[in-house]
Amino acid sequence: MSSKITVRQLIRQLQTVDPDLPAYLAINPDWPHVHYVGRVVEVPGANGAVYLAENGQEGVLPPAVRNQLDWTDV
């Protein structure tokens, strides 16, 4: 997968999962914790982007998720 993902690609991926499940961020393979998704901010214009803010941390990312992400256990 490219290092950049468009909003369209993100929506397409999210359409394949149960819409009632909670959504989290998995950020760092060296410090694999579960992070809450916070605010969504759009910066319009030619160099615009959408940012998903991190909104706190819940705990350690489950090993099954780390395996699916190809992150080694730390």
C-alpha cells in the first residue's frame, strides 16, 4: 500500500467492516498501543489534506492485530 491514502480509499476500506465496531488508531510498531480517534480536520486548497487526530490511549495493541499489520512483538 502506498504511504498516502485518499479519503476515497479510506472510505472504501471502511465499507467492508461492521459499521457499529469501535475504530482505533494503531500508530507505532515499536510502541504498539491502541489510540482513540479524535477530531477530523480538513485543510482545503491545492495542498489540502484531512487529518485524524489521536485522542488518548486505551492500552496495548492485541497480538493478533500486530500480526495482521506485520509488526513484530516488542
